[in-house]
Amino acid sequence: MTLTVYGIANCDTVKRARAWLGEHHVAHDFHDFKKAGVPVDRVDAWLRSVGWEPLLNRKGTTWRRLDEAVRHRVVDAASARGLMLSQPSVIRRPVVEWPDAAVSVGFDADDWAARIET
């Protein structure tokens, strides 16, 4: 089972998620937003798959540091997409593309365990 994990290498949640994958011997590719950028086609696919609200990290430092006017303009998928492409750190992490084409956002060990058992 090979999957792709998208995120930022120094993100604590991404670190925990990748460590969990290693402990469970799950092969994965890692795409670091800071080093390789955010692939536009993948953001579009994630928006179609999970929607913009679960993908937008409104609890993170990057979101809180944005000007209030910028935050208020994020009202739909198009506006969220624009912000995600210009400020990749507002994407909730990790985003995982599973071998069955499913997409998950965030790290949930129970959910991931169920996915690798099938």
C-alpha cells in the first residue's frame, strides 16, 4: 500500500502522522508544501473530494495572523482555494491521498488503522 502525504515537515501533526505510518510499516511518499509548493491540481481534487471547509485550517497560526478583512473574504471554495494557493500553511494537515483514491484531512489514528486494514 503506497499513499501520498501532503503537508509541512516541521508540523507536529504531520510528524505524528508520519511516525504512525512508519510504526505500522506503511510505505508513503511525502510532499512538503514548503519545499515543493502546493500542486494546484491536487488542491482542486481535494476541494472536490472533501470540500473547502474541512481543508481550511481556521485554528492555525497562519489563519489567526491574517488580516481580518482577508479572513472575511473566505466564504466559498473559490475564495478558499485562492488563499490556500497563496498561503499553503492554511491547509489543514496532513492531507492524505489513499491508494483507493480517497482523501483524508488531519490525523486520526483509528481512521487510519481502519483504512490500512482493508
